[in-house]
Amino acid sequence: MALITKKKIPFKISHRLRKYLSKYGREKDLPIKYSDLLRYDNAFPLYDKKGKDTLWETVMYPQSDLHEIYEALKIIYADLKTDGDASVIKHLVVDRVDTCTYANTKPFRIRIVNRINDNHDYFYIKQADASRIYGLELEHLLSPNVISYCTHEDTLVEEHIAGIPADQFMNNHLNDANLNPIRLAKEFIKFNERCFVRLLGDMHSANFVIIITPDFEDFHYRLRAIDFDQQSYEASKSVYMPQFFKQNNPLIEMGMESLTPESVKQYQAEERTLIANRLREEKGRIHDLIETMKKDTLSLPENLDSLRKELARHYNNNLFLDCQNMGEVVELSLKLVLVH
């Protein structure tokens, strides 16, 4: 069973990481910072349609600050979605700003409404944490998913990743008559493999979503991480494997009932091949990212020591014991994908 016993330490964006972000267009000037959103003077709990407390609070800003903050938020959204096309801003309304006070980074979630069609969307403004940024960038480069985000000094802006939260999916959809358990179990295996190879931790059911896409004969599923704070930080290899979180047991049990050990190995091999292909396609950018990562402090010495020992046993490869930092551990894990 995977277990995280202590709150993760946030890490500042280093000068080297800032240079990487600037080189690849992730560092941008923003009209507002995270600290500006802390200027609210009132907040009240946000409840869902069933009257359940969401653990988010809707914040209210003084009239003297409201227009400035909301206009800046619309500019950021336009930049995130349309590469700064200012013509869309006149159709946008900031409907609500929420904050989640229990989360590590105390994020703000902004609800944007398009007045033309009444369609709504979200994005997030958070305190920048280097671990999360490395997690976002590795997800963008090594998974099937494109990630839209940007940074400015100590502020991180992220798009909303749409999908059914996995805990809600397991509660409400596992008995659906149209569910294809083999396809869903297959995608969980592939998701598990992606997380382990690039060492993204803490993927329990509240930290990833399930996306359902109708196919011409059936349904296709994709599992996507939505929380990247635990990128190569924890000490235990099981934290980087979603299969070891008890919250994911319904999906794991479905896989045990639907898949044979041979098919599990096949899907693992397929995903490693896809990761290897992405590594080759993004060779230069991955090299720059890993070299930057190797010069950053992203974990505690005791976590590094424990993880490299566990991975050395797992892979029967003592080269992990020579890794001097988490960047080198991730680099070696990725190299093993290329040689198999």
C-alpha cells in the first residue's frame, strides 16, 4: 500500500529552471500575480448541486479592486487559450473566483463564462512550486496529453483538465451497462506505467480524472493526472505506482478480473514503447529539462537514498545507487525505457 505520511515541502523556481521556462515559452509577463488574489475581503463555502461542501470557498473582492482583478484574469485566460488574442476578452465574464485553503499551494480557481454561448471554463492560479512545474513539463513531453501552463516569477497559471474525477467515476459509473471493463483496465495499466517511469507520485483517485470518448463501436478511456506536486519527491517506489493506493482498488480489482498477466505485460510494454518514442521525438527539450532538474534540489536526502535503493532492487540495477539527486534518478529511469 502506498502511504504519504508528511506534507511535501515546496521548492522555489531556480535560476536554471527559469531559463528553461523562458527558452520554451513558459515564462510570460502576467498582469496579475498570485499575491494579488489574496486581497479578498470576504469568503463563503461553495456547495455542489447536492448541497455537499466542496471544500472550496468563493472569495469576494473590494469594489475598488474588483474591476482591475477581473480584467487581468480575462487577459490571462485569453493568453492561455488563444495565445493572447485580445478580441475574445470582450465576450468573457469572470463568474466566480474560488480558493482551496486545505491544498498545499492554496490555489485559486477562476470560472470564466463566454457571454455569446453561455459556455463556461476554468483555470487556476497557484503559488509556483518547482516540483509541480517539472511534473507538468514531464507530463507534456512524455504522455499523450498536451499541457497548457505558464509562470511569472512566483505565480503559476494552469489550464483546467476536464474529466470525471476518478473517485466519482468509481462511485457512480462502474456499474454502467455501457462500461467496457477491459478497455478501462488497460488504460489504468498504461497510466500506472507512465507515472512509474517518470516518477509522478500520489496518484490516488482524487488526483486523476477519467475521460470517456465514444468510438464508432464502443468507448475509449483515458486517465489523466491533475495533480503534479509529488514529482520525484517521495521515498517509496509504491507512491509512484497508482496500483498501490487503496483508493484505486475498484479499478485494480476490475483489472484483475478482466486482464490476464500476459495482457498486463503487453500493455506495459506498449506504453514503454510510446514513452520511448516521445523521448526520441523531444530529445533536445528532454535533455535540457533533465539537465536543469539534476542541478535542482527537489527532495530530501533521506527520500533520495531510500528511493534509489528500492529502484535498484526493482530493476536489479545498481546504477540507481550512484544517483546523486532526483534528476539523475528520473534520467536513469527514462534511459531504461530506451534500452528495452
